[in-house]
Amino acid sequence: MAALPLSPREHAKGASNFRHMAEQTTTNAATTATEKPAATASAGKSRNTRNSRDTRKGSKRGAGKPREPREFEQKILDLARVTRVTAGGKRMSFRCALVIGDKKGRVGFGISKGADVQIAVEKAYRQAKKNIVTVPLVDETIPYPVNVKFGAAVVMLKPAPKGTGLKSGGAVRVILEHAGVPNAVSKIMNSSNKVNLAQATMKAIKKLHQLAPQESAKTGKKKESVEKPVPKKSDTAE
């Protein structure tokens, strides 16, 4: 089909529309070119501000006092969620069994409950500090074999020669490690309850003091036995 010729009026209208589209395209290109450097400048400014903040924070962070070394090392032996049933419903809490020690002969065990894990750990730590016990060591081991029962748990501790190490496991090993006992042999019987085993181990350590020979607290020397003089027989009269 042959194209129909445009009238002068339609030709003028099409030219004006084409001119308007060209002007709009030029305006949009100019606006985009202007906005791009502004966005780049704002991004660079925000990045510089963030870097300066981090630098200031880092300077403050390093200016604090060094932390003091802890008196005791601690380890959570058992952490459990427990429930208490009351008239108003169930009350949830956490029970923490904690072992602390300086690995130089002192060890403690504490167990406590709290509404939160952190609260339970702090309360158990305070209780363990109140129950600190000193382990008597002779030639890098315990002085005597002991056999202790707590609840259904039975724990047996025996001395070992140098180089043996700790031949024990479970809660008994954790307590002996924090007490700083280098050589010992242990045996667990009748129970696998960590709390009862820990209580039995602490009871065994206390029993070592009862079996140890009596020593004077001031000098640390053994008490010397004083021999009583034997009375002489009087000469019979002749």
C-alpha cells in the first residue's frame, strides 16, 4: 500500500513532538550526571566518618587497665534446667554444679540454682569459694588410699608414683586437675551421677586430713613422744 502524504498541520505537530522528546532526554542525562558525583561524595564522607569513629573507639579500648589474673580457675561440671511445680504453675530455673581451684592444692565445689544461667553460675561460684579444701600432697601424690561413699556413689582414691599421671575420669578427674594433684589413681562405683561423684570426691579429700598424722600447726613438725621415766625399785632391807 502506498503511504498517504501528511498534511502540513500533522507534519508540524510531529516535528514539535520529536523536539520535545529530544529536550527531555538531554535534561535527564544532565540530571544523572549531576547526581552521580554528589552520591559518590556523600558515600565517601560517610565512610570517612565511620573510619574516624572506629579509630576513636580503638584508642579508648586500648586505654583500659589490664585485667587482674583470677584467683581460681572454674569449670562447669553440670548445667541442667529444673522445674518446680507450685500452685500457680511450673517455675523454671537452672541448676549449676561448679568446680573451682588454683591447681596449687586448693579446690572447691558448689551447686546452686538461679532464674538465669549467669545467676546460677555466680551463686555456685560463691558457694564453692566457701567450701575450699586443701589437698595434702606427699611426693606429688595423695598420702593414703581412701574409700568414700556419698549417696549411691562410691569413690576410691589411691596414691601413685611419679610419672603415672591422673588415672581417673569424670567428675573425679575434674576435681583432681583443679586441685593440682599430678599423680593419682581413682575408681568410680555404683553411680554415674556427676553431683554425687563430686560430693564423694570432696568428702574423700577431707578424709585425707583425718588420716594424716597429727602435726603441730605452728612449726609443721611431728609431735615427739615423751618417754616417761621408769621408777627404780627400792632396795629391800636385809
